[in-house]
Amino acid sequence: MTITVHYFGLLAERRRLTEERVETIAATAAELYSKLDADHHLGLEIRDFRVAVNDEFVAWDYLLQENDSVALLPPMSGG
């Protein structure tokens, strides 16, 4: 299936992208991130940030569907 992945913060810096379309067989958001991390060495554990699908925060076991939009949101700092 095809998924749009949006990277923010440290993940965008490490991936050197803010958005990409990916072909995946990942069933869940966690599996998708695991594959992206293995391919691109993103270096964060899923417990360290949140995931949103189609503009709503979801659990990492969320079942992905064709054309979902997945946002990977690491902690933000600042004041």
C-alpha cells in the first residue's frame, strides 16, 4: 500500500525530508516506523514520540490503510 509520511523536528533533520510517499507492507504504524528506522537510521524509539494518522493521534498498533497520511512527531522543545 502507499502511505504519505510526514517527518517533523529531529526526524525531519535525520531523514533530510519533511514528507515522502512510501510503498509498504507494514500493517501498523509501529511496523512502518520500524522499517523506516531500519532503512534510514532515524534513531528514536517509538516510546519517545507520537504518531498521528490522518490528523488524529493514534496508538502505535493502529492498522494502516491505503493512502493514509502518517505524521511522526518527536518531542518539541522551546519556550
